[in-house]
Amino acid sequence: MTLRLYDTATRSVRDFVPREAGRVGIYLCGLTVQSEPHIGHLRSGVNYDVLRRWLLRAGNEVTFIRNITDIDDKVLAKSIEYGRPFWSIAYANEIVLTAAYRTLNVLPPTYEPRATGHIPDMHELIQKLIDSGHAYVAGDGCGDVYFDVRSYPAYGALSGQHPDAMQHPDDGTARAKRSPNDFALWKGRRPASPPRPSGPRPGGAAVPAGTSSAPRCAGATSAPSSTSTVAAST
């Protein structure tokens, strides 16, 4: 039996053919664990579990990756609200999430990377985007880094949207951005933020642990920015 899936790029239903026969890779953007999951959060996990099981039953080797975003603006806001370390809030909610998936009989992922475990990788990738002209450090001195939408003409092609028709992301002040459509890749340190990891930050020199060379800015957030996207790849 042939599996047919909707292909967003071509806007059509197509036969699914892996790039490598018998091997399939799926990436599912997981939850930001600022709170306990609700049924809407778990829906995508169940949907992709059905797909994964079908592929396994068809004899494929399936690598399934589902990440955990354990630090971002929302997690840090909860940390400040409850007066608890951000990691304790994230981990407690991750435990509840894992238990919920288990109750629903969702297979555990092959790999489940956490955002906090890949900060250096984020720095490296963001720096590459800055060096190639696709990202920039905000002009307001807060240390935020934004993706320059206008630098990539194909932006929005996959979803069939034009940048001018998109809702502007609410992730920074207008004076910090070159264009209202630009979105945050990294957020500089704010008051009440957790200590900054040591090492180089995107677009700047090395910063000792617990410090920031950028001016303190209004607000109460500090984290890599996250965009929730569900994707499957072969």
C-alpha cells in the first residue's frame, strides 16, 4: 500500500518516497514547557505517532526526533512569576508531558534534544546567518539578534504567504528592527534573567558567565527565541 501525504511545497497530495529506501527521518517541533500540556499540545504527538507506526509497520527504519524547548521568554516569565528557577519549572512540566504521552501510548522519540543542551550550536548557526547577511544585531543595544526577512526572497514560499501580508511578530520594538517582519533568533539578557552561559554570543565577543555587555533593557526575558513549527523530512 502506498502512503500519500500532502506536500506543502507543491500544494498537492503525493506518493511518499523516502530519499533512501527503507529509511525515514521525522522531526516534530516539541513543546515549550512553560506549563503543563493540554489536549491541543498532545494532538500533534498523537498524529505523528500514527504516521510513525505506519512507516514502521511498512518495514522502514524510522528516526523520530522531537525536541523540548526548556528555555525561552515564556519559561522565564513563569520563573519570575513563581519565584522559581526556570529549569525547575521546565523540568516539572516536561515530566508531566512525558507521562501524558505514555498514557496515550505514544512511542518515545529516538532522540529528544533540549534547547539548553544546544546553546553553542545556536550561537554558531546564528553567527553564520549574521556573517552571510541574513541576520543582524538589533540597533537598540539590547543584544537581540533578528533574521532579516528581506535578505531571503524565498521567505514565505513554503507556506504560500507574502511577507507583507503576514502578521508582524511581537518579539521586539520597531526601532530595533530593520523591518517589522523580522523575527528574533536570540534575545539579549534582561533584568531577572538567569546567568548567561560563558562563551561567545551571536554577533559579539566572549562574555563571562553571569554577565552581559549589552545594556539592560525593559522587560523580563532572556533566552534563545523559539518558533513553533511542525515538520517532517525524509
